[in-house]
Amino acid sequence: MLAKALTLCCLMALALPTLAEEGWWRSAQFYQIYPRSFKDSDGNGVGDLQGITQQLAYLKEIGITATWLSPIFTSPMADFGYDVANFYEIDPVFGTMSDFEALVQKANQMNIKIILDFVPNHSSDECDWFIRSAAGEEEYKDFYVWHTGKVVNGIRQPPNNWISVFRGSQWTWHEGRQAYYLHQFHAKQPDLNYRNPKVVEAMKDVLRFWLRKGVYGFRIDAVPHVFEVEADVNGNWPDEPRNQYVSDPEDYAYLDHIYTTNQPETIELVYDFRQVLEEIDQELGGDDRILLTEAYAPLDVLMQYYGNDTRKGSQIPFNFELLANVHYDSNAFDYAQLIHNWLDNMPAGQVANWVLGNHDQSRIGSRLGADRIDAANMLLLMLPGISVTYQGEELGMLDVFISWEDTVDPQACQSNEQEFERLTRDPVRTPFQWSDEANAGFTSGPTTWLPISKDYKLVNVKRERGIALSHLNVYKQLRALRDEPTMKDGDVTVKPIGPTVLAFKRSLPGHKSYIVVWNLNDDVETVILDSVFIDLTSELRYVVVTNKSIRRKNDLTYANSVLLMPKEVIVLSTV
Ligand code: NOJ
């Protein structure tokens, strides 16, 4: 009898995929930490690794599976860490290598995976590789992209018209090397030359090093920029064409970046990086290592990042459809269309991911309205697949105004007093709000590197824990719902109900269905849900409500008459 039961158990175990086979990341909740602003452990006003380690329990509390950290490597901080001087070292402002090892160890014990930011496109100009390249050392001379420029009317000029993301020419003259070097971003971020196989190998070694230290993968920075078009036989590159609607010749959008972004070689490089992860999976065993790729690119290009029949790619090409395209006045048709864009174009067998915020974009509540914060988190957590939350969005943190004089973001500092507000990313990078104590409990020191939001006494973890329908507690309820089989494995049907109500249904045969309904605007609405979705029970149960709701959790409503208060968003289930 016992033997029979054991055999049956074994057979069942064989039939079901293990977590490793299934991929731990397929239904994971990711959380982006911007280390400078998460938690300061030593009172100098800048967040650090020990601070993160101290707060891992918070990540557990909100149900995070894995956290990706913006860069923590040695850096002169011209772009706050996205200018890496040594890809193998921790910057002292964040701590030491042993702090990093302690973080990984504790995170592993708590079953939280650490993902690092990998910045392949460029290094800092203070990186040893660049210094040697500029000096013309044989091994490094082609590590970066150099050109002697052209002479027009006796005046030396950059080789072509390419414009940097941070304004102005992509080329800066280097006195030592007597040549221009290419930088798609800041002049202190020279582009590595990916047409040199030694660079590719050097960067693969960087991946191997951190994987062997126990990280579970990388968020890859600025992927579309990695390759430029191949130079012609004379070593020259063509000018990029104009974008007619932009008149400022220093503005990145002045040109159409057909030669400096989304070159086909980039996709292959992502596959090569994935291959390194597979090698390390073989070497070290355990759970899958993963890639998350940051690319603002056309959908058909993004879908190629996933891989194809012969090569594996990024498991998580960030889905910026909503982040980049919805705004305050977007209606339910717009949202539905953008959600469909990803779901309908994704290759078979892949998983969707949903991203609504990061350290480069205005806060969700500032972009879409503070009364739509719960709705945004509901989209993120209730749509099928992977959720990616930027620190503070679970609390409803908002952009903080920072004057031109106090602005530190290079993207804004390279502009001027009239333009900087459109460009600055400082407002979304202010310190995390832990409590109503001095400096929001972020630091014990007297100052912080960016100002603390004035709303910190109302918007903070400590206070929101104690308020039943705070953004934080709504977030936690949504997170908990993700453990339901329907949420993990169910289908989705997305329906705009006119321009003002967006609804989607998650369903799985044999399980309850869940219906998210969101009234985007300020009129009271009544929707006939059973004319929108099939297979609903005549009564539906409120599973998650927000502070806009007049109904309570577990209340029942008729499917043919669901009343929605202004801006209300709810999760209902079949009964
Ligand atoms: C994208 C990063 O998210 C951004 O913060 C950075 O400035 C650029 N890449 C350059 O690395």
C-alpha cells in the first residue's frame, strides 16, 4: 500500500515541472532599488548596501521575489553610477565587497534574488580601459570608438552629426589621443567598441564574475545603443537624418537615430550574453539566471530580444508600452490597446512583464494622477506574468520639485534653466520614505543627497502599514492574490467598456475568475459586467477594494450592475 502511494507520489512529482524547470521568474515580483536613495546605514546622506541588507525584511513583507539594483560599482558618479570606472569593484559610497557578499548571503537565506545592473554600452572616462585606450596601448587602443574627425574650412570638426542622449555632439575631442571619442550619453561615458571581440569577451567576463558571486542575473542598461552602424571602407559613419518636428539642433530628438540605435548585431549580443548565463547555470546549478533588458525600441525589435527557435535571449525584455505611452488623459481604449500590443506580439511560450515606473521616469502618481496610483499597481500586479515595481511606487511617492540650482542629474544639467524640468530625473530619485522621523527615516545624518519629499509625514511605510486601505496595504493584498492559481496560470481577456472604464478578466478552468474593473474618471459609472465577459456568476464578490470604494471586501454585487465610484478600481471574483 505504502509502496503504491510512494510510486504515485513519485509519478506526480515527475509529471509536474519543478520550480527550476518552470522558471522562478515566470510569475515573480521584481523590485527596483535605486541604492543611493533606498536606505542610508552610515549617516552620510547617501543610501548604501548595508542599508539594503537591513531592509530586506521590508522586501519580504511586500512579497518581492527579486530585486534589481541600479549600479553599485566604482564610479565618479557623473551619471550616478551609470558611468562605471571599475566593473569589478563596489564603490565606497555604497560599501565594500564584503558588504555586497553579506547582502547576497542574507538575500539568499531570505529567498530574495539579487539582480545587478550591467552597463555594457559605455564605461566611465576614468575607467582604466579608457585611460589605456586614450594612451594608444596596443591591447586597449580599439576598446572604444575613435575618429580623428574632419577638417572643414581649416577647422577641425567631429566626424558626423550624431547627437548625444544628453544633448550636443556624441563626439568629444581627446587631446592625449588626438582624436574624437564617441559617447552616446555623457562625455564622461565613452562608448565601448563592440566590433572589437576583445570588448565582448571582457564584458562577458564581468558577467561571469558577478554570477559566481551569487547574483541571479542582470538588468542590461541602454541595450539599443550598444552598436553603431559599421563604418565604411574609409572608416567613416554616415550622418543621421533630421526629425522635422524638432528644431533645437542640440536636442537628441533632432535626429532619427537609424545608425546609432537598434542595429541587428545588438540582438545577437543579447543572445551571447544569455549564453554566458546558461554556462553558469551549468557550472553552478540551482535556479535559472536571467536577463532583463532595458530598451525603448519598436515592438518588433523588442520581441526579438526574447530569442528564437535556435537561440535564447532575454527572459524579460522590459515592457515599456504603458510606461512610455499612457498619460493623464489616456482612456480605456488606449490602455487596452497598449496591453494587447505586448500580449498579442509575444512569441509563444514567453511571459509578459509589466513596468510602470523606474528611476528615469516621472512618478506614476505625478504622471497619471495621485488618485490613479492603486489602479496602476493593480494593472502591474493583476495582469498575467511578471511585475516590476520601482521603489516607492507601492507607497504612492510623488515627484519632488527640485530647483535648477539644486539639480544634479546630468541629463538636466546639460540643458538650461528653461528646459531642465522636462529632462530632470532627480524628482523620481529622492530618498525612500520609511517613517515620519527626521529625513523620513532614510538616514540618521543631518542631510540627504537629494531633498526628502515634503509629504513624507503622510506617505511613508510606517504610517501606511497602519492604514487599512493605504497604497501599501492595497499593494500587499494584490501581491497575496498573485498566489492564486488563476493569477499564476490563468488567461486574460481585456475589455474597455467605453472610454472611461477598463476591465479585464483572469480565468483558469476549474478555478475562480477574477475581474479587475477601473473607472478612470470622475463620473459614477454602472457597468453590466456579464454582457462584457462570459462565464460570470450572477453575483460577484469584492476581493480588493480601495479608499475610493463604498463597498467592503467580501461584499457581493450583481454582475449585471456593478457600481463604480469616481476613480474607483476593484478586484471582483466569481462566487
Ligand atoms: C539608462 C539608465 O536607466 C539611465 O539612468 C542612464 O542615464 C542611461 N541608461 C545611461 O547609462
